[in-house]
Amino acid sequence: MKKNDRQKLAVLKIEELEKKLMEERQGLLKLKMEKETGKLKDLHAYSKKRKDIARIRTLIGEKQYGEQKKGIQ
């Protein structure tokens, strides 16, 4: 995920991020299957996808925390 992609994700709403998260998880499953069958050419793609998922989950958590904090004030 490039820096521009991260900035684009940062402006999305939680619902859109969750949708993107599901898409990334499906992509990870596909990569996992390719890895297990030996068809995966780019061996780093699997770890990159996992990191992308972690970034999206972090953004979701930050946005949820921000909403909770606004609700308290």
C-alpha cells in the first residue's frame, strides 16, 4: 500500500473501511490458497496484504475511538 493509498483510506467512513477490509481479507484468502498450492509468484504479496489489513483495522479503531471521544464531550 502506497502513501497515497493510505491517505485515501484515512478519509473514508467506517462503513467504507469495513467493506475495504472484507475485500482485503478475501484477497488474502486467495493469496493463501495460491501460496499453499505453489502458484504464488510474489512471495511478499502475502505479507504485504496482511500489513494492509492491519493498517485498515488500525484506521477503523482510530475512527471508532474518535467517535466515542466526541460522544463523551
